[in-house]
Amino acid sequence: MTAMTTTAAPAGPAPAGHVGPLAALRQTMTLAWRSLVQIKHNPWELLDLSIQPIMFLLLFTYVFGGAISGSTGDYLQFALPGLLVQNALFYTLSTAIGLNTDITKGVFDRLRSLPIARTAPLSGRIIADTVKQVWAFALLVGFGMVLGFRVETSVFGLLGALALLVVVALAMSWMSVLIGLKASSPEKVQMIAFSTMMPLTFTSSALVPSRTFPEWLRAWSDINPVTHLADAIRGLLIGGEVATASMVSLLWAAGFAVVFAPLAIRAFRVRV
Amino acid sequence: MQHAIRAEGLVKRYGETRALDGIDLVVPQGRLLGVLGPNGAGKTTAVRILATLLRPDEGRATVGGFDVVRQAHQVRSLVGLTGQYAAVDEMLTGVENLVMIGRLLGMSRADSRRRAAELLERFALSDAGGRAAKTYSGGMRRRLDLAASLVGRPQVLFLDEPTTGLDPRSRTELWSVVRGLMADGVSVLLTTQYLEEADQLADDIVVFDHGRVIASGTSDELKATTGAQVLEVRPLAPADLDLVSQVVADVIGEAPDLTGGRATVSVHDPAAVPAVVRRLDDLGVVATELALRKSSLDEVFLALTGHRAEEEPVTGGEAAEKEEVPA
């Protein structure tokens, strides 16, 4: 350990009392970079991000596809939009897991002890998770096309589907932030994620047409937000009714944000 | 003289328990204050308040002249914090961890890299700089954590039990780093449950117990507060120990402790020592060791609190567990 004499800052100008908007933006981008560069060192996270959706895609298409739709090709056209929805919803909880890991490991406290915008750790993480969402979307659609999926609408339909998923995921991330701040460990977050998202997606029209459901389940499926979102994405990618399903999805998203944003912000204020 | 840290009447309650029950402390510029106390004494709570991570329920504190509640942002730009367990991003490399902090503090990319390289070299981490922090040993993580808290060249440094859970060699290494920082003029508040650590590093010491300051002063002053010194006598022939014990008991008026082949007893009147020597000489007992020394900080702590400093490993166990959470 070599000596160095530059640690104590000379009595410089008095430090500023607040963070300017430009500095806050730069800090947010630095923290977003931090979450994304992690992928480089943690290939498992990259695999999580890429292998899991692809595995689901292969499994559903080739194992259940024929039985559900008569042919794997038909089923792929039906199910890929649903898998996109399932993946996006599951992925919103990575915000909770990341945030919770930072809190339990003490990284959150380190960031809070720095003279940076109070919101930067949160906004940085959400931006990074949105980038990961786009990556997973591109990957699933790309791989689906290799297997024979065709976008039957247009490139605008494709971009619309991506935009709708991102907007809904952002609204959902408020709930994710709340869970991340409140849960006692990352493992618990994972459990909460699994036990809420799994039943929600499987009781919707995301992966199977709901017309074979018993009446009570169908009644539920008709109001399940995942059904509406899956219908909207399906409409945007392979044609069909879009307007109502999208509108209902956006209303659900707005409702989510209205309920969970204040709760999450309050929990965040307590922590910050 | 300006104080780097000044706290008056800090109170923090958690439900019924008072984690802090009216703490006053002062760290003069360029000095190191050791906060000594067992687990649960309120050391970490005090650090968290002074580092703006926690609001006090009562009392006020300033760091570098800025109020920790109303001028938290200014305080944050002056301080560095190293916690009980290393708060580094385990997925990032050593370099990336430090560059991230530099960028957050507004340094350019090039400056951040230069500063990171400088600090890694200083903490003997240059070779490991390109590896993810999760591959680091406990001592390396702790050094990286300390490096992270120095990126912004803080004037005031909080070290919250920086050596808890480290092996003796890493501990000594960290001590020499802290001494180097002191030489640079940084003011430091260091909490520890190791008496030796406070003895080695601290200019001044405050002793915490149950959220209160129960004693303060320099290490020597604290040792003098019990008013006692310790006399140790070891006879050349172990068989003479009983005889020595009798003589000491006669002169001092208190039976000595006889562990380790030595008679050990605390004395309040230094004149008793020559009397013991004369009596032993008369009896023809040769002593290989005969010493009058100050009480150790350990004995002071026992006298002050009625229990030893390194008891109650309750929260220590938690911290150790956090250390071991896998990546």
C-alpha cells in the first residue's frame, strides 16, 4: 500500500445544497449502466433473461401446441404473443429483486450516503430493467420467427406491441418497487413473484384459448388483466381486435400505477 | 477550533427501546474518535444519524458545520462511509465499483478511471481490479469498500466496525491504512468493539453502553479513571507462588489472582510496591518478573460497565451472516 497525500480535500468552495436536474439525469444513467454492465459478469442473469423464455416457447409450442391447436405452427402463432406478455410480467419483478438485493447487501445505504439525487437509484434501475425488457422482447420474437412465427400485421403493429408491453411493465414496476422495499430477502421476492404471476398468466387467454375453460374460470379469465393484454398483443402482431383490449389493458395499467405508485413512493421515502 | 463532528443530545427510539438515549460527542478536525461499546450499544445508530442515513428523534448534529438533517446534501458531499459489512456491488469488478462512485460524484470518465486505479493501487487491489467483487476475500472486500468511501476525497470518514470479522493480518493492514488517512488530515469516527483497536488508533475514546456515553477521554485518561494500577509478580521457583501470594495479600490487603504462575492484584497506593519487594527479599524469594502497569482498557471497560466488551454476540452474528450471503 503506497502512501498518497491527496485524500483530504483542501478547503474549497462550500458544497452545493441540492442536485440540479442535469446532474440527476447523469446519475440516473450511471446507475442504469451499473445494472446493465452486471450482465457482462453474471452470464447466469443473461441466461435467465434469454433461456427461460426460449425454453417456455419451445415447451409450449412442441409439447402442448399440437394438442391445443391441432398443429404446432398454428399454436406458435397463437401463443407467442401470450408468451411475450408472460415474460414481460415476470420480468417486472426483477426490479424488486435487484432493489431488495441492494438493500440487504448495504449498497443502497452506500448510494444514499452519496451527494446524489434521492430518486437516482430507483430511476436508474427502472431504466435498466426497461432496456432488459426490450432485449427479451426482441429475443423472443426473433427466435419465434426462426421457428416459423410470422408477424401478420406490420412493423407498426410490432412496435405498438412493444410499446404497450413497456408501458404496462412500467406501471407494474411500481408494485415491484413496493415489494422490493418491503420484502425481507430477495428469495422472498422470488416466491411472491412466482405465486402471483403464475396463476394470473395461466388463468388467462395468454397461452390457451379460454373457450374450453369451465364457466366460472372463463368468467374470471374475462376480467383477468392478463387476458386483455394478451388479446391486445395478439391483435397487434397477428391481426384482430385491438382497440378495446388495448384500452382495457391501459386502464388496468393506470389503475395499478394509481394504487401502487403512492404506496411505493411512501415506502421509498421511509427508506430514503 | 472548528469541529469536524459535533452531536448534542441525540435520541433515537425504536418502539419502546431507546437505541440512543442522549448522546453527546465531538470530533476535532484531523482527530480520530473511537466509539467503543458492545453490540447493541447504539454505535451503528449514531453513525447512521451522522452520515444522514437516519433522522434523530431528538437532538442535533453537525458535520463540517452542516446540520445532518437540514443540510443533509452538503454533509453527504463531505463524508465517506464504510459500514459493518462491505457494501460493494458484487456483480461489478473492483474498477467498475469505484468508477461508478466517481461518475456519481460528477467526475469525468477519465478522472474516475484514474482515481479508481490510484485507490486500487493504494489498497493493494490492482491485480484484482478486473475481477468481479464476489470473487474477493473478506479482507479484499473490506478494502474495496473503504476505497469506495474515499473516491470523493472525504474530509470526514465514518468507519463502522471496519475490522469486525477480519483475520488479524487483514486487521493490521486496515489499521495502517487508517493511520495513513489520519496523516492526510482526515477526521475519523471509528466504532469498534475491540479495545485493542481503540487503543491503537484513537486519539480520544467515548464508551457507549445502552445508548449512553458512560465515559470519555484519551486511552490513558480512561485507564486512569479506575484509579488503579496492576501489580504482577512471578517467582523464579513456581513453588514460591503461595509465599508470594501471602506477602502480597499482607501488604496490599487483598488476595491476588494466581493464574499463569503469576500473582496479579490491583493496587491503589504505589508505595505498596517497595514494601512487597522488601518482604520478598527478606524471605529470599527471587522474582523473574515484577511489574507495576496501568490497567488495560479491557479492565477499565469491565469496571465501567460491569461486563466485558466482546460479550453479547447477538447482532455480531447477524452481521457475520450477512457477510456470508452468497452472490
